[in-house]
Amino acid sequence: MGRRLRGTHGQSFSFMDRMSIQVKLILSYIIIILVPVLFFSWYLFNQMYSNTIKEATRNSEYRLEIEKNNIINKMMMMESTAQIVASDRSVTELLTAPVEPSTAELVQFNDTTQQNLLNLIFSNPMISSLRIFTDNPNVPEFWPIIFNESRVADRPWIRKTKELGEMVWWEIGENGKEITKRYDAEGKWTEPYVMLLRGLRQYNKTIGVIEMSVRLEDFFSSAFSSVQDPNAQMVIIDRNGKVYANKNAPFYNDIGISEIKRQLSLHKAGDASQFSFSYNGQPYLVIPSSIDELDAHVLSVVTMKEALSTITRWRNTIIIATIGLIVLLSLITFFLHSLILKKLTILRDSMKKVRKGDFQVDIPVNGTDEVGELAFHFRQMMKKINELIVEAVNRQASAKEAELRSLRNQIDSHFLYNTLENLKMMAEIEGQYTLSDALTSLGSMMRYNLRWTSNHVRLREEVAHIQHYIAIMNIRYDNRLGLHLDIPAPFLEQEALKMSLQPIVENAVKHGMSAEQPLSRPLTVTIRVYSRGDQMLIEVEDDGNGMPPERLRDLNLMLRMEDAEVQAMRSRMPKADQEGNGIGLRNVDQRIVMYYGKEYGIRAESQEGVGTRIIMTLPYLILTGGPLPDAPSVDR
């Protein structure tokens, strides 16, 4: 005990030597217990704060999602109303009038078309106004809907709307409820509105502009509602960075809208991430949500004052309880620490050896107490580390060996293509045109198989691959194979899985040209494509021997069975029927189900002595872009 250690820690040990054993034990216990407790307390309060933030975020995101859905529904309603106006033939005829309409025509327009437009507004109480502006000098103004474009010539959105043509443009800003008073001497705007703006075009020429306005308070109903969470408020930011909020809410008694604007500008509120800030010692959380169609953002500003006050009270309570618990445990476990410290020292020395690279260290600490259990787990950990080191070395050696095997077995695909091309040219020079065509088909099939850049291709690529396949197989079967295509041109752009048709056609050729039941006539394979609703059906039909009903039933059952069930069914089949019985078709069906869902796939139909038909069902997906083509639809 009287030994004085020299070195960097010499002064510290001299001080400890002057202490009694009792003081040393108490101090060591306090240090050992207090550090984990402090860490746990820090972690606990951080978790509480994090959970509070997450809960506030979830609530705000939920409210924002509801508000966003309401806004999108309102936008869809306004766009639908604008489309009705744009589709009204009477409006188009009036706006394109080459001469000034007669009195009778104006009266008829007022009594019919204008009344219908007013009814649209009255049936949608949310809509404050619907106006159509035109620069046609022959069109008189019809209050409150038809106006001359000169009334809004100074508005920045008029030019933008004309540039966009029939596309909808949304604008948030001040607007007057009465258009004829826009140029009053007072020059006051009534209140902010959300405006839908859309051009009316005929023969690629803009003939008018539709303006549909909704009061900002009606459009963002939750943001301006008087019934809200007192700790949260919604704020709207338009594309120009202007901020709109319910200025009369009690929420803004503690923080003004001007301060919120300043914080939003500092944190770039247009970004998609949430942020927090403090004002007058109070923390605030801001959760944004973007409305892409409106080019605007709705933000929820939440005060965390009450939540943090609760956390602070809990923190003070836990600190006091922790101090009392440490004192009590120090007294109870006073006589146990000498043994624990001794065992911990041994463990510390062992860990130092491991840190220096000695992974074969032995830990002479046993027992069933916590330290003994810790030593046991440390030994198990060292054993696992050694096993992992051996495993990693073996895995690295295996990877190198696999890499070398891959390099040895790698075949240059370009070398194969060039060789086939040279053989083709030699065949053409020798006049062997059949051989030249076969080499062309073989080269195309190899390119199609080796260049696997995507699992999805156009149907025309699959069909071309099948044509090459039939051309090659005709060499084997002396031109006794025929391929008939019944595919409308638009359907050639249908999406299909790569290599999904060849197993079906190959199955038809294999069984149709079987040596067991040879055909006395050529075999014809027909590929037929048609649509049914939102589905595309591809039929591969052959006029071969067909199959018995029981074999057809087993084939359709195997398509959707589990692997174990398939193996059990095949084991019960005769040996002659086990080889390749539906495996290729089952693989195609599983790929279709994996990519498109269980409602899609393949099924088989057959009549013995007549032929077999495989029907593939896919979703109707045309890859040309734009709307689906007007292709024939067949009900079967």
C-alpha cells in the first residue's frame, strides 16, 4: 500500500496513498456509478426531448397532410370548373366573334351561357369570382364574367398565362372582388386570393384568359381557422417568398409574424427539411410541406415551451433521486468494492493486451457475479473475434480465387460477334445464303441474350427475337416451322419481360415436333395480341398434338404452386413426363407475378389432337409515352 508509483500519474497516486481505504472505496464507487448515471440521464433527457420533437412533428405532419389533401381537392375542383368553362362552345364563339354580336345574340348569351357560368359559381360557394378576359374589340363586357383584357394589362400574370397556353397557372396575391373598381382613386385591394389562371386557345392562338379566385382564408381553411392548437399555427409562403398567416391568432402574442418571416428567410423555408429556432428564450419548431402544383409551401410553426417545461421538471426530479440513490448504494455496497476493483483491474490489463494486438490473452477471472459474467462474455467475444478473423481471411482468399476463375472463363462477346460476322461474310461469298441468314439470326439472338441492360423491353424486341429463333429452328426441322403474327402495330410498343416469349414458343416447338408423336404436316405457331380493359393479352398458339385434359390440369396447377409442392407432384408423374414438364412456363409465370402482381401471369388451354394455346396476361403499358393508342380491344 505504501508503494509510490512514478511517471505521469505519480502525483495522483501519492494523493490516493494518503487516503483511507474507506474513502477510496466510496470515491471509486461514486465515480463508477455516477459516470454511467450521468450518461444515462443525458441519453434519457435527449430521448425525451427527441420523442417530444417527433410527437410534435407527427402531429404537425398529420395536420399538414390533411390541409394539403384539402388544398389539392380544392385545386382539382377549380381546375374541373375551369375546364367546363373552357369547353363551353358559346364562350369560344363569343371570344372569337369577327364582328360585334347583335343585340339578340348578346341577350341569348346573357340568358343562357352567362347564367350557366354564374350557376357554376353559386354551386361552388368557395369560388369568389370567375372572370374571362379577352382582347377582342368586338366582344362587349358582361358583368361579372366577361371583361376586356385592358383592365388587367398591368398584372404580371397575364403575360405568363398567355405563354403557358391552356396550362393552368396558380397565383397567390392581392385581388379585387369587383373588377370594375380596380382603378378607384383609393386603389385598395380587398384581400388576398388564390387565383387559377388558364388561357383559352383556338387554332394555336390565345383568345382569352380565365381567372378564378378563392379567398385565401377559404382556400387555406385550416391555416386561418379560429379553432387550432394553441401551440401551433400554419403559415403559407408563395413562390415569391411572401408570408401569409392568421394575424389575429393568440399564438402571435409571443412572437410576431415579422420575426417568423425573418427566421424563415434565415433558414430558407422553401427547403423540404424542418428546422428549429429560439425567440425570447422560447424554442420553436417549423415543419414544412410543399404543394408543387401551387408552387407554394405550408409550414407548421410549433412552440415547444410547455413540452420543455415538463421535461425540465422531470429532469430535476430524476437528478435529486439519482443523488439520493448513489448515497444509499455507496453505504450498502461499501465492503464489496475491494473485490470488484481487484477483478476489474485484471480485466483492464487483459483489455490492454488485446488493444496491443494479443488476441490469445487469457483472463483469470471467474465467478458468477457481474464481473465474472463480464469476463466470461469478454472471453466469448475474443473467441468470436478470432473466428471472424479466420473467416474474413478465408473469404478474402475465396474471393480472389473466384476472381481468377472469372478472368480465366471470361469470353469476349465482341470476339464472338466479329467471328459470326466473318463467317456470315464467308457464307455469302460462297453463295451459302441459308447459312448466312442463320448466322445473322444466331448473332441477333446472342446480342439479345448477352446485352441484358433491363428486365423490361418492348414487345417488338421479343417478337424479333422469336423470329430469329424460328429461323434457326427451321434449319433443324427442314423449314417445317411456320410463324404467324397477329399483332396490331400500336401493341408492338407494349412493355414485356425480356425472354418471356421464347420459353413458351420453345415449349410449343419441342412438344409439337416431338419424335414420340411426329406431325405429318408443318407446325404453325401463332402469336396474337389484343387488349381487354386495362390488360394486354398475348396468346401463343400452336396446331400441334395438344395434351390430355389431366396433363393440362396438372400444368395449370404447377404454375402457382410452391416449389415443394411442385417437386411432390413431379415425383408422382411417370418418368417420361418429369423432364421439363412446365418448368419454363412456371419460371415465366413467376417472373410476371414478381414484377406485376398475382392478377397477372400465364395459363394454358389445350385440346388433344388440335393444339395448345398459352395466354399471357400483362398490364396495358405502352412505352411510347403519352396517351394509349387507339388500338382494337377484344372481349373473349
